[in-house]
Amino acid sequence: MIMKEQKWYAKPNLVIEPLYDRWYAWSHLISPATAAMNIKERHLKIMSSYIQSPKIHEAAVRNPKLLGGPFMDFKSERVEDIKNLKEKTVEKQSKNLLLADAIKELDDLLKKEGKGYSLESLYVKVPDILKGFVELVYDLNDNPSFRFFEPLLYQSEFYNKASQSIALWITNNDDRPFCLSTPRLDEPHVLHISIPFDHVGIDMLGQMKRKGGSKEELAKILNISSKDRELFDSFFTKKPLPKYEKYQGPNVRMRYFGHACILVETRDVSILVDPLINYYGYQSSIDHFSDIDLPDVIDYVLITHNHQDHILFETLLPLRHKIKNIIVPRTTTGSLQDPNLKLVFEKTGFKNVIEIDDMECVVIENCSITGIPFTGEHCDLNIQSKACYHVDVSGFKFFFAADSRILERKVYEHVYKMLGDVDVIFLGMECDGAPLTWLYGPLLTEELARDKDQSRRLAGSNFERGIHLVDIFNPKEVYVYAMGQEPWLEFISTIKYTDESNPIIQSNRLIEECKKRGIISERLYGEKEILYDINLQPVV
């Protein structure tokens, strides 16, 4: 008689960390062109700097003023490990390093020879490895540039799935190095598995948190070696997680999961905005929802924009098996700074990826999702892959403004003419923001003057900008979110506020003004749940 293996469950504090060449994987490491530039201009430069002066890095990560800087969070004795990682990167990424060089060469060519005359004669001068992947263009003011045929790049040698992997480990706190400056080296408690992000084993692993399954079958699919089995087995337990009770009430339920992550749920539909969730079941001083508070089926995931605190593969990949549809802002620019998000998600294994444009609407039963213009927060770069969302659920209207800076209020006055009042506004007010080079620096082909860099920031709305939405849309409730305050955000955002911090002062002003007007308002932190009845009032 064959004994059936008992069900095993992934432990609630198991981290499934996506990596690219051992660096924390974010969307710019998926698209081939942005990956090439980040490898050359971020990863290799930080590794070279650490190898040359490890003590400087060791001191810098202890300085609160340098949080989020290009400093590795390793003791100086890890120099040999970083040397090995750098050598492997140069060898594995030889083609992409040539691609990065070719992008700079093409950019230099256009600056030198694109003088308003026909660009046709320059095609023969395009670097050989870029030929067939780019189109040369002018804007209406004779400024030369180029655009990628991005789908072709994904089919080329430059899309390096072999660099993708996951790391499994157990966490008991929020302490992690800043994700853009510190790679993950070999550690006794961490299991590295070399599989691409579209691998079925990631879906099985995600399912085992709730449904359970076979360790043996999963180990075989993930090709776990015998020497790693003891560590692999330690990630599982026979104890199931509490079962999720599907919401069956008559109301619209809103749950705040931290940062910009909101779950809107009725008995018929579930919509999850900008999933960034503290999965992990360790004790925390802050009450928060986790993955056990998510439905078994997520009908729609909405992505507002292409920043690492709004597209988090560490959250999204383990959820992939339960996501029916994912909505992303449309972009077809082909520009280096604006990779196509539909391609990013499809290449990482997501199905039913829907692009949405400004004022375009997705209609489902008793619900509509409309893309709204998103202005600012992208350092004045021509980036189209950003959208706010208007979500109408059974007549109750949410406006997820994300980090939009409301640069021109008349944009939203025009929107109001089409959509009318809303019931609840969610607005990000991290209004200082990092300078352009903090995130987009690796994509620049020449140095940007410091004063220009400091003036072009990744900044959301301050009071003067944010109050425009309140004036225009007449909300009953206004919530400030996406502030990066939760402790599990620190390794992504490096934000630490005090009462004197400008974003706190500005958001306090907005909240106070809303309350003066009789509008319910607060700055969200940790978790929040509200039920709204059919009369459009909160259920007490």
C-alpha cells in the first residue's frame, strides 16, 4: 500500500526573494535595455567602489544621512565575495555590457550628427549590435533621439533569463540592507535557486502557503540538491495557516495593507492596488494585514507606475497563481526610461495583462476601472507608464491618485467633467523625493549637473498640490498613503520621518484642512479596514 505524503505548508515567514545576478530584482532589471544600463552603471560601479574602499562603505551605512546611497551593507571582510560576484557578472553579462556601451555610443552619435537634417544616413553608423532594434527620430523641435523595438529585444540574446533566481530564507524582523545598493551573497541560512521568474515552481511555492502540498514534488521541480534538502525542508511546517474567509457582506470593504497597497472587495469582486505586502508572520509592534488576509482569487491587480515601491516582485510572484487579471498603464514610447510594463509582466509569467490609457475604462459587472492622468513624480522625464485609477464599485467611487504631484489642476478639472464627485481619495504626499539620479542615474549617458539633478525630484504632492483634488472632487474621505513609513518598507524606500519632516508637515496640513471642511481624513499607517454601505456611508 502506497502511503500518501502528508501536506506541508510554507512557513508564514518564508521569504521568496527574486534576484537578478544576486541583486534585488525590480522592473528595470527585467527589460533588457534598462537591465544593461543598471548592470554597468549601478551594479558594477558599486561593487568596484566597495572593493576599492570597503571601510568607507561600512561607515556610510551607519550614517543615517547616507541612507539609500550607493553603499554596500557588508563588513570589509566580504571583499573577496564581491570580487567573485563582480567577475561572474562581467562574464555572464558580457553581451549586455556591450549593449550598454552601444546605447551610449548611439546617443553620442545623435547629439553630434543629428542637426535637423534627415537621419536616414545615420542608420549605417548605428552600432552593429543595435541594428534592427532601434528607430532614429526627432521631436518637433529637431531634438534627435531613438526608440527601441522592445519586443525584439526580449527575443534577443540581451534578455538574460539565466541571471534570474530566487532566494529562500526565514525572516523574523524587518531588517534588510537597501535593495538597490547591496546584493545578496551566500549565507548559511539562505537557499539560492537558479530558476527564471516565470518558473512554475514559484507558483507551487506560493500556493503552499495556504493550500499545502508535497515537499518532495516541489523539491524535484525546483531541482533541490541533496546537500540543500535539510535547509529546504526547514522552510515548511505541517501546521496550516488560518483559512481565509471570503467577504460575503452587502458592503464595499476597503483594507489598507501598508504603503500604497489597498484591497477593495465586495462579495462579487476583489481589486488589489499596488501590491506591496508584509507577508511575514513574525511579531511586530505595528498591526498589519498580511497575505493570509488576501482572498483566494484576486480578480484585478492595478499597477499605478513603474517604481520599485509600487511594483514589488517579492509580493507579486508568490501571488501570481491567484491573480486573474493585472492592469498596467500603457506605454509604447520605446524610450529607454519608459519600458513597456505589459512586456515586463508577461515575461515574468503573468497572464491576462491589460494595458489602460488615460480615461480608458475596463468595465466588469457592477464595477468600472478608469485610468486617470498621473502627472509629476518622474523628474520631468517623458514617461507614460503611470496612471491614477478611478474605481467605481456598485456606485461607490474611489480615486487612487498614487504619487501624482498635481502639477496642473486643470487636468483634473477636465477629468471631473467626465466622472463627477468621488467618495474617497487616496493621495501620496512624499513631497520631497529623491533626485533624478537616485533612480534613473544609470540610464543617463552623460553627467547631470548637481543643481539640475536636485531640482528634478521623485516628489509627490505637497499641501498646495494635494488640496486641488479635494477642491475639485468633493470627497467624503481623504487618506494620505504611500509615505514609505512602515518599517517593512525601509529596505526599499530608506525613508525615516520625524515630526519636523516636510512630508509630515504638509500631509498634516491637508488632513487638518479636510477635517475643517467636515471631511474624514487621516494619514494611513500599518493597517486600516472600512466598510461602506450602499448609502455611501462608512459602516460603524
